[in-house]
Amino acid sequence: MPNRTEYTIFLINLDHSKLLSPWNTQASANHVNTIASDINNQILASYEVNGYIQNNLGNALSAFQYNFQNTLMNFIVVSIPVFFAHGILVTQSPMSPLT
């Protein structure tokens, strides 16, 4: 009998209200990734198969964190020259209390 590959799909639904917090996305991503690791270690290991977990929620949280950090860094990089120019213009003004 030839070897056959069978595909098994587990659809796992999680309680989002207990796992996710809109104010702490890092902790939410850690919770989701911990559950994905537990599923990978406990369930897939018991079937002795090479499995893959498609963690859509974890991927979305990671993408959100990356985009948020990128936006924050861009804001800082753009605002530093503005504050620097403001400081120079204030000290060069004849009405400045610093002169």
C-alpha cells in the first residue's frame, strides 16, 4: 500500500475578551503566541506529525505593533528638528527673555 498524506485541520476558537487587551498589545501578542506554542507542543506532538499553526491573530498583533512603533519613530524623527528650529528662533528673537 503506498504512503498517503492526510490533511487534518483544527479550527480553534479562543475567548478574545480574556486574551486581548486593546491597551496592551504586547501582552495580548504574548498570550496568543503562548497558546499557539501550547497547541503546537501538546496537540500536534500527540499526533506525531509535522504540523504548522497559522496564527492569524498573532500575526495581526505583531503587524500592528510594528506599524505603531514605526509611526512613533517617524513622529520623533520629524519633530526633533522642529523643536530645535523653534529653540533657535526663540533665542534669536529680540523680544526673547533669554537674550
